[in-house]
Amino acid sequence: MEGGQCVPEGPDPKDMGEEALWELINDNRHRICLGVRPCVLTPYLRQARVLTEMDEDEIFTCHNLTNRSMRTSYMLDLLRTQGRNGAMALLEALMIHYQTLYTQVTRRKPSTEPSRFSGLIKYSELTEYLVRAVTGMQTELQDARSDACRMSERCTSLETEIRQMMEQEEKSRCLQSENERMQRCLCSLQREVAKLKDEKCDLYIRYTAAIEERSAINQRLHDLNLQVYQLQTELQNAQSENQKRRSLRSEMPQLQEEVRSLRCQLVKAQKLDPACHDILTQDLAEAIDSQVELAEQLRCYREENEQLVRDKQGLVDQKECLSLRVEQLTLDCKMLQQKNSVIQNQMRDLQAERDQAYVSRDEAQAMITRILAEKDALRYQLLEHQENVFSLQKKHSPVERRLSSDGKVSLENPSSCREELRSFPPRRRLRRMDAVNPMSLSICSSECEDIVASSIRSRNAEPPGAESLRRREEVLYEDSSFETAETDSMLDDFVFLPSVAQEDKKAPRLSSSSSSSSYGLSKTTAPPFLMRSRPKAIRVNGRVLSISFQGDTLLDQLAVVGGNKTGVFVHKVTEGSAAHSVGISPGAQIVEVTCKQNERALRMVLEDSTLEEAMWALGQVTGFCHLSLRPKQDDYEALLQQLQTNETSSGDSFYVRANTSLPAGAGGTLAVSCNDILHVTNTRPAGPEDVWHASQVHPCQLLDLQSGTVPNYYRAQRLLIRAIEEMSFQTKKGDKVSRVLVQNVQKMVRIVSTGQQGRNPLWVSVEEEKPKNTESGDTSASKCCVTLMPYTLVTPHYPPVCRPVLLLPSVLGRMLDKKLAGWQGFQLCEPEELSSSEHAARLQRSEILEECEQGGNCCYTLQSVEKVMKKGIHCVLPLGLDCVRRLHRSEIFPIIIFIGQSTRSARKLRSKLQRHSHTDEQLLACSRSEEPLLDKLPCLYRSVAPDSWCDQTSLLNTLRTVIWEEQRKIVWVEADLW
């Protein structure tokens, strides 16, 4: 109540009757539900004995009570069953903890005088409780004041940091202005450098033109020198001829004399005999022949001389051209040396950045390793603490049994019970249990049945109606074998499972003598078995009934229907069987089965299991067992209606990817190819037990196409192993056969293994199944499987408007990425330049897809791919296969296209490969190394045959068509098998 306000005095609650008190509370029910926290009032209500420990646990742990108002309303419903004591205890708790709300409800001022209390709690206990409440409030006030001091100090430190940040901002502004000035200076210098480069280029052009003019002048000068030499030679020849003529003129008289003498001799010779005449004639002929030969040799020598002159002139011209080319190459060499020095400087800078990036990467990896080691150490400590807690619970179990046996309250004589409870030691503080034994709940006695509230409670903040109150009083437990417990506490973190021998000892004791024990947890024996509960697999929609009975040949006692989609339901119960005697009826969903097998506890959760798995699990029961059932009559009747109308054949429905090819056979066996998607609709159809009923799935819609039967998991696994053995055997027949098989292996089988050994990886019921050495007659031995998987579970994903595109092999993909990105509707993914800190942060968040080849902090990131996808176009990824799993974690599913290669197709791209410094052998080696890695991807991919295209243009057109087809399809993704 605020100071200065006058509150009219209302009637004293101690003078009011039960109906008046509850009418007063119901009138203010909405206000109480909104302003009260149940955890504050429950200690006083427990002290006043109007709430029990089970009621408190039910208030705070029930899943259907999703907020504070619903819990408060549920607490009011429980107090309503206590009558006037419940109302008085509630008002006294409000008077202590919520004084303003107490004044608004009762129109009376709150007071802690003993006369204002109803006497539900003794004076000494009330005083002690009030002292504790006041002490707690003072402690909270001190904590609030200390928090305020800390917040003020924090504000002061933040203000100091703000001033420092403002100073840093001023400095950054100065630096930014200085940076802008430097950038302007840099721009001006770059412009001047560009001008100098242009001038240098002009000078180089002018110098080249001058060199060409000089060469032309030298050529002209050479021609002129040659003409002068020819003229000088002709002049010398003329002078020699002139001298000869002069010499002939001077010798003319002598020659005339010789001629006259010769004539005289000729006359004399004519007078000689004919023999001498013949000799002279022959000598003359020989002289003429020798003269002709000499003339011919002289002509040859002249021709050789002319040819040598011409060769000399060509060599001189070639020498001049070579000298000019040497000068040009000298200038080019100087320019290349300058460029080489600049590139070397840049390479040194890049190497320094690369080394820094490697150091940062090593530091990040070391930090991640250290964090993982610390995490493993903390997990180990957590397990040790849990073991210590369980050992302490085991040690304190005798004390708790004594308290549970001595703490029973007699309803006929409340005063005597109150006197007996005074001698008991103080009870431990209430806390939530870490684990609950579902089999240790004792049988509820007839006295407890009169006071235990029903499971039908109000979850609303409005007051309950008369019909709701009547149901709460009438609904009781009908059979001593049915024990209800909240599923949240029963299947929380751990589950204790006692041994079968102890259960057999307790079974005969289920008689009238056991009915006198209190309703609670049985702690007569320590739980020897501990198993982790199955996380994220149980959907709690209501109460779960735990039934214990003798389950020999359990499948003969009851029949089941359903599957993983609808749940497994009891369909028929054999008359006179143990299941019928404990009250199991059709329509109950089987949630869990627990039994003893091979001297160990076996727990099987059947809520998400298939019909085949459920029938196998029920067949493992050979003795005393515990069944957890959930009533779901509406769902059971809906399933029966669907089965009668042939709308469905069972309650199973899941999708698998076939990892082997299965031929068609007789009896409607479906022909399956490797990588086909199958919709399994019945794991136990009528007929053979080793087949499933499945349908092929439309690639673009969730529609079933051709239906038929396929081998179940174990039979398909045997067929897969047999196919691999046949391939291995046939490879020994010859190299030619082995090459053919290697080409077809990927089309026939897909090798997929899992880390879950010893059981079917598609099953989810049996947890931590580690079988010991079993005998040959063990029924579970036949269900042990190897790690090869003929089927893998897949889930459908509907792609966005445009998916990214990844082309393989990577050597060919790098060549086609830019060509494909040049088309409309495609864009190449660009790398980002990141700082060292941002690079480390994104690397830790797994947002970096791949590092660039040039090193440094330049890399392809997830944000760059999403930026292109937001434009509604395809993002072409110049990356490798390692980026696929990183994209899948971000719900991005790329279109993976593998372009098959052969020697002939590689020759078609030889010119393109040479431009990118690659060869045919490198392309074929890359294709052979990357093709086996495609089967390890968790999604499907598309292959392009090497003979489906003839050149680069037709290949790009084919790729565009394939991308359009793949964009329309559903993306099927496998879960992580390890």
C-alpha cells in the first residue's frame, strides 16, 4: 500500500467461510496469476501442509504448464482441493511475501502479528519462518544495493571508456583526413607518373622512328658507295685498255717485221714436205682447243666472283638489321628488368603476408585444440560429479526409506499425525531429482487415492467450473499395476534400471501388505544399471502409463500396427494372457519397452521406430518386462480408418537413397538403380519378412510413382556385399575386364559406411547396445550388421529461386566458370579481402569456403555466395569439393555437375588447356581423382557424358540445360553418418 492512501478495512478472513474465501480469491484470480511466482509461496504452503512434495514437483515440472500464470493457476486448483485451509494458507503467504497484492485482495492492511494468522503453523515454526523470510529479504536488499554500486562503478567505467573512444574517434578523424590528403597526393603523383609514362612512350616512338630513318639513310649510303666502286672499277678497266693500246702502237713496227718474217717462213714452210704440214695443223688445233678451255674457265671464275659479291652484300645488310634488333632487345631487356624488380618486391610482400596468415592459422588451430581439450576435461569432470551424486544417493537411501515409511499421514486423525511429525527430524530442502526409476513406484494405497489429485487439471488462469471439480474428485487409479509419473522427470537425463532378479523378488510382494507403504519412489535396493536417455526423440503429449508384467512370447500376447509416422499402437490383445490381465487394451501407443537380456538391461524406445523395428524389439522380450503406454485412441482410430480405406498400408513413411542397383524380379519386385530415391511406406508387408513396400519418387515433386517391393536393409546389405565380392573376383580374370568393371563400379554400387557398428543405423530404438559374447541361439545376433549401408536416410529440401553452380573436375571448371558467368542469369563468385581479425573470426564461424591461390587474407566467403543468390541469379563457384559440406550447414545446396572425361574429349579441349598452362594428362588425372570423391557427398550430383558435346560452345549449352533441369528438382540430403 502506498503512503498517503486510505484502504477501507474489509472483513477478517478468519471469520469468513470456505465458499466466501474462495469466492474472494476467484474474484482476484487473474490478478494473483499475473503477480505471483509459485516458487516464492510454495515453501510456506509446504510448511502449512496444504501442498505435498508431489504437488510441488508437478507444478514446476509439468510440460503442459508453459508459463508462470499457468503454474500459479494450477497451484490454486490444488489449494482448492484443501478447502478452507488452502485459502487461509494462500492469504497468509500473500500477506508475508506480496503485501500490496494482499491489500488489493482482502482490503486489509498486512501485519505479521501472530494474531493475524490462522494457526495452521505453530507459533515457533511461524516465527522461525518469518525470521528466515525477513533475513532473505534483507539479503536480497543488500544484494540489490551491491548490484547498484557495481552498476554505478560500471557506468563510471563505461563513461571513461566512452571518453576514450571519443578521443580515439577524434584521432581516427585526424588520421582519416590525413589519409584523404595522402590519397589526394598519391592521386596527383599517379597522374604525374602517368604523364611521364606517356612522354616516355612518345620519346620511345620518336626514337624508333629515328632509328628507322637512320637505317634507311645507311642503306642509301651503301647503295651510293657501291655505285662509286663500280665506276672506279670501270675507270680502271678503261685505263688498262688504253695502256694496252698505247703499248700496241709502240710495238707495231716490230710486229710488222715479225709478220714479214713469218710470211717468209710460211712460204718456206709451204715449200716443205706434207708431213710437216700435218704436224703443224695438229698443233694449231690443240692450241685452239686449249684456248677455248681457258676461256670457259675464265667465264666460270667471273660468275663465282659476282656471286661472292652478292653474298657479301646480303651479309652486310643482315649485319645492319641484326645490330638494329640488338639495340631494340637491349631496351626491352632493361624495361623487363625494371618490371621484374617490381614483381619481386610484390612477391616478397605477398610471402610476408602469407607467412603471417599461416602464423594466424596455426594460432587459431592451437586455440581450438586447447578449447576442445578443456571441453573434454570439463565433460570428464561432469561425469565424475554425476557418479559422485549417484553414489551419495545410494548411501542416503536407507535414511530416505525410513523417512518415507515413517512419514505417512493419517487422514482420520490429523491432530495425532501432527503430533507424530513433531518428533521427526527436519526434512531436506526440496530439489528436482536428476533421475527417476519408472519401476520403483510403489502401489498407491486406498487412503492416498482419496487425496491424490487427478491428472485432469486446469491450465487456464480462469477459475474452474463445477464439472471440472467433480471430475477431479471422481477420477482415481483403477488398477494397482498402473502408476503414473510425469514423463519429463521419468525420462529426463538418466534412467535407473534395476536387475531382473530384484524385480522377481518384488513381484510376489504386490499384495495387500504393500498397499500400506507410502506413494513414492522405492529405495529398497540401489539401482545397478545406468543408461543415458534418448535425447530429442520423445514427444510428451500427456501421461505415460508404466505397466510391469511377465512378457514371455510378447508377440503372442498382443499384435501391433503403425510405424514411425503415426506411432506403434496395440491392435489386438490375446484373451487370458498376462498382457490382458494387467489391462492392456487396443489403442494404446507403445512408447518404451524395458527388459533383461543376457544379464544386462535392454531399453528400447519405440516412439519413432518403424513397424519392423518395433516387432523385432517386442520379440526380444523373454521374461519380466516394463511397458510404457500412452493412451491415443483418436490417433489409433484414424490409422485404422486409413488402413480400411487402403489410403495407406501401414504407419511407416520415410525416404532412403539406394546405394546399390537391384534388378526387377517376380512378385512385383521394383527395379532400383544406384542413387534412386525411394519412399518406404511399409516395413512389414504381408508375405516374406525380408522385403519392404516402397515407391519411386518424382524428381521434382513429393509424388510416388511406380510401387513395388524391395529387399529390406539386411537382405539388401547381403546383396551389396555379394556384388562387391563378384566385382573383386572378376577383376582377377584380366586387365581388360578389370578396366570395364572399374568404369561401371560407380554405376552399380556406392560404398557408404557408418560409424555405428553392431546394429542397424536406420534404427533408433536400442541405445548403447554393446552385446557381450552371446550364444548361437541369441535372437539379436542375426540383427548385427557391418558398416556398409545399402540404404541411407535422406530428407527433402526445397531449393530457393537460384542455386549455386559447382563444375567438376576443377581443372575444367576453372576454364568454364568465366564463360558461364558471362551469360545472363549467372555471376561468378568474387573473393573478399579480409583483415587478420575478421579472417580469424569468420574462420571460427566456418564462414570461409576456400582460400584464394594468391595467399594472404583473400578468400571466398559464405556472405559473397548469399549476396549473389539474393539477386535471383546463379552463383558460379570457382571452388573445390570441400565447400559442399560448409554450404550445406548454412542450408545452401549447390548444383554439382561432373563433366566426364575421356582421351578423345580431352583432345577437343587441348588448345583451351594450353592457354591455361594445362595438358590433357593433367585433366584426365584430375577427373580420375575427383570422381570417387563425389560418392562421399551427402547429396546427389549430375554427370555429363564425354560424348554428349563436341566443342566448348556445345558443352556450355549442355551445362545450361542441365542447370535448368536440376533447379526444378528436390534436393535430397543425407544426415551425418558418423
